[in-house]
Amino acid sequence: VPNPFNPMTEINFEMEKAGPARVSIYDVSGRLVVNLVNEQLSGGPHVRVWQGRDGTGRQVPSGTYYLRMEAGGRVDHRKIMLLK
């Protein structure tokens, strides 16, 4: 939330139980932009903020990006849009 966003978006997700989790952002070509989460998390709700920057801290251009969430053996995808 929000989607589309500028300059940042909040990613809310819930872990059914504790375990490894990965939340990543990809561009439309399928290239990894940034890993927001790649760690063990406790069960329950979690929030991460993406400020439209890549893994080196550079601002990414406006456009469509894909959010991929992996946890508990499940994978979910969302389309998000950065508008400047």
C-alpha cells in the first residue's frame, strides 16, 4: 500500500509460523532489483518498506515491478507500480 506508489510503498505480510522468508522485487525483465527480506522471521504480521531503490541504493525508474514473497513453502506474486 499504496499501489501505484511514489516515493515508497509498505509491504504487509503475515507468517503462519516462524521460518525462513524472502521478499524480493524484480523488474519487468525478471532481473532482481532488491531483496527486502532474506532471513528467519517469527510467526505473525510483518511490514517492510520499499523506497523505490535497488540493492545498491540507487533510485529505480518509474514503471512496473514484481514483488515475490516466499515463506512456509508458499510463493506469492504481486504487481506494483512506481510512478514519479
